[in-house]
Amino acid sequence: MAAKVKKKNTKTYPIIKIFDGVKNASKDEVVAEKPLTIYLNNQKIATLMCTPQEQKYLAAGFLFSEGFIKNSGDIKRIAYNSPKEEVKVFSRKKIKISGHILQDQTFTSGCGKNKSFLKIEDLNLLEDVLINLEFTLSSKEIIKLMKKFELKSSVFKATGGTHSSALANKEKILLFKEDIGRHNAVDKIFGECLLKKIPLQDKLLLTSGRISSDILLKAHRAKINLIVSRSAVTSLALELAHRLGITLIGFARGKRMNIYTYQMRVLE
Amino acid sequence: MAAKVKKKNTKTYPIIKIFDGVKNASKDEVVAEKPLTIYLNNQKIATLMCTPQEQKYLAAGFLFSEGFIKNSGDIKRIAYNSPKEEVKVFSRKKIKISGHILQDQTFTSGCGKNKSFLKIEDLNLLEDVLINLEFTLSSKEIIKLMKKFELKSSVFKATGGTHSSALANKEKILLFKEDIGRHNAVDKIFGECLLKKIPLQDKLLLTSGRISSDILLKAHRAKINLIVSRSAVTSLALELAHRLGITLIGFARGKRMNIYTYQMRVLE
């Protein structure tokens, strides 16, 4: 896709576009994804994965939405440190940040504030990932699977309000899940595989939702090597897929798809 | 929308449909949203907002994705308690759940695992919400605003990978934000309003994303009375909007929209 947009909000990468079985080298503009760490009175409150613009507004809005600050009068000073990707907020009055609140986990279905125990820093341990390129399939097989995937989304058809996720081999869809949460739909797949001891290395993960870094890390943990989405990917997901040996495919719709990484697993 | 789907995954509500300025009483099937609490060896790990099906798979997959369990052999027993909406997982070996991991907040852009400090239980304090119905506008004003809203989404047009959010009065869009996270886009609005002391009671919140309970609670905290989305709403968001006096509008596309609650604020 192409439109006029501030450069730091997107990144352009060389990709492979497939239409009706034919590969072409191309470029794609991908939304930028970066971590932003928010401090309140020098105490770390959260790290959000976000689009890197208006970081001060994001930090103030986050602290307000989560109940740490009540109104503009509560904020004494707010400072954004660009190289560190940090916003430091200082309040006029002392604010009690109880350990209890920070420990009591409530996860909800929203995009944008996904608490994840899996850290990007953990990847330093994973630099020597062995990349196995033996599993290959044709773009036509992917197109057929995505068609079947879309036909299965009954809750989405009824309500327009869910994400879908599926596990497939080359021939067919093996598991299919729907949930209000992009992550929940994927976790339901991994949970069933775990309880039924279904191996994942030689399977594809299909999803209706965008692929951000958190979904990519989750798939890597499950040993998935190939992810196909109907939607977009973020810059950080793409860069992690490179490092982790994952074939990342986005905008798989009709006879089209964009292959962002490890295109050699997909035959024409 | 309508299709054949398991009943517990959706709920049907009476709504008002508007097409080209004309109101009609109708019904809409909305995706069910419920909390699920996950325990590991009797310690509470997380409460997820989810679609209420395959709860055991969700719990096992969540614990796997977040690194608490490594493989199927780690699980000794898993039990779902339907009335309590709880899954209890017991591991074969002792698993250390460090307070440090639970306290170190990393929020990412995913749907489905949104850590929120704002609790649904807090609403018990809010039962005597004063509902002010003075602010009204016409459906044609909403249609015009949504048209302008869509024209503004430059990062989305370039990448297909973002959510948009805007603050508007009857006449025009006042603030516009884009982010990979549905929540971040809304928090950027609230942050700017906070820092610039812009009151929110007489404004509309426009969003490209789905309205789940977490977004609704966030808007309530900011004193927003009218939310318009291009996308779907969840059952819990709709029920909370009823309790909190918020006009909730979904599927606002072209000349159409669905009004889920407090339709009296929208004139024909």
C-alpha cells in the first residue's frame, strides 16, 4: 500500500509479492512498532508496544486511563527521552503505586496494552536459532487453506466481532478457533495442541489478525515456522521473523499474498 | 449479521438500526465477552476477557505462551469450573511463579491479553451514575464525521496495520490518532485532552476498532458519553454502556449504523 505519511511511523522493506502463483520482488511499507516505557515518579509502570509518535500523549493517556492520575492538575512535568524510548511523568502530589495493583493481573481483549511475560530481551538467548527450511509448500496450497479458513468463521459471520486462528498442514485445516481476542484465538490453538500432544513444527498458523511482535514471539515459542495472516504485519514482527527463521506472510487474500521473510519455503 | 453459531458464543439484543437518517427497531447478534480466571497450582495468574468457549484450551495455551509450562508433560490436571468461570491447572513439578515476573509490566499491541488496572468490579461503586441526555446530534452529523475520520487514516492507508481514534464535536474532528494498538490510539486522545485541558463530556469518541469492555470502561473514566465505531461491539461492552449511560454505536459505515444503547441522543 502507499500514501503520504510521516516517515518514522512506517518502514519500507523488500518483500516478495505473489499473485496467482507468480512471485515478484517488490517493496512494502509496514507500520512501525517500538516499545515505550512509562515511568511515574521514577517508578516503572509499563512498557507498551506502540507506533512511535505522540509518546507524551500516550503516556499521559495511559496513566489516566489506568487510574494513576485523575486530571491535568496531577501532572507536574512530563518528559520524553527519544533515544531511550521512555516517558517520565512526575506528579504534583505523591501517588501510591501499590504492589498489589501491579501484581493483580487482569487481562482483557484490547489491542495495545498486552501484558506479556515473554520479553523481547529474551531473544538475546535465541541468537543461535537453527533454521530448518525443509518444510515447503506451494502458494496455491496457501490460497486454498486461507479460503477454507474464511469459510469457517461462524461467530465472525454472525457478529463481525471476533478474530479467528487455525492450525493447518499442507492439505487441510486441523484446528480452528474464534475469540474476541487475537491472542486468545492463538492460545486456544496452542492449548489444544499441548493437551493433545500435536506437534507444531510442520504446521502453518493461520490468523485473521495483524501480526505484531507479541504474536510472533508466541508462535516462535510454539515452534511454528510459517505464519499466514489476512492482515498486516508490524516492523518489529518482520524483524523478529528474520532473526527467528519464521516465514511471515501478510495480506493473504484471494490469489494474493505478501511474503515478508523466508520466501524460500513457499514454492510458486 | 446472522449465521448459524453456537448460542453461548453470541447474545442477541434489541437495537436501533439507522439507514440514511431513518430509525428502525431491530435485533443484533453480538459476540459474547466474559472474564476467565486462570490459576496455576491454586495461585491466580490472570483474568482474561474472552469468548466463552474452549476455556481449558485457552488456559493451557496461555500458560504455555507465557512460559509457565513448557510441554504437555508439565500438566498433571486441568479443571474448568463453569459457574465461577475459572480454570485450575495443576503441574506435575513445582513451578516458581516469581513476584518479579508478575510485577514487571510489559504491555504489547495484541488483542486478548490486555492487562488493565481498571477493574470491572470497580463498577459497583458507580451504580448511581447520573445520566445526562442533554447532548444530542443527528445521525447525518455522525455519518459526516465518520467519513472525515476515514479520510484521515494516513498510516492505515500506507500499511493497513493500524487502528485510528478521534475526538469530535458535532461539527468536526478535533483530534486524530493512529497506532498499532486499539488502546494506544484512544489513550493518545485522552492524553492530549489531559495535557491541553480539553473537556470530554460534550464530545464523541470515534474509533476504527471493536468496542470491548476495556475500551468502554476507559471512555467512561474520561467522561465520554457517545462512542462510535466502524466495527462490532461485545456483549459486555453493550451491557456496561447500559449501566453507565453511554450511547454505543457500532458498524457506522456509509449511511448505516447500529445504535446499541441510549439511542435518544441520536436524532433522525
